[in-house]
Amino acid sequence: ALPIFVFQGGWAQWTLRATPRLTLHLFGGLEDDRNSDLGPKTISANRVFGGNIMYRLGPNVLASFEASQVRTTYIDLGLRLNTHYDLALAYLF
């Protein structure tokens, strides 16, 4: 018989338009497998959360800052954190 893998997870996003030029975004997600289906030193769960702020400098120009963190849990190895920061400038055609 083939093994049956169980997956649990989801994703959520939320946006707040503070002003016509300023928006705030929050996001998060989860992927969590059943550990009994996995071998040693494999990923058992990923969790991500973060947010960004976008400001419209002009009709076609956006500036944005984002911060996020991914928390990866490994079987037998524990938790690893990956924090990420981005700064962007975009021109809309």
C-alpha cells in the first residue's frame, strides 16, 4: 500500500488603505506535515509572517519597505529562522 501524506497549511493576507497614497499589508502562512510521515533531518513545518508598507510617491512611482520571517522546523535539528528585509522603488508603466 502507498503511504498517505497529510498536509496542513494555509495562507492569509490583509491590506489596509490608510490614505490614497499609503497602504499597509500583513501576511502569514503555515505548512505543517505529519512528522510520522517524514524521515530524519527533513522539514516538518514552515511558518512565515511579515508585512510591508507602500507609499505612492507620484502617479507612476511606488516606494516600499517589507520585513518578513520564515521559521523552518527540522526533524532532529530544531528551529531555524530566516529574517528578510526589502526596500524597493517601482515605476508603473
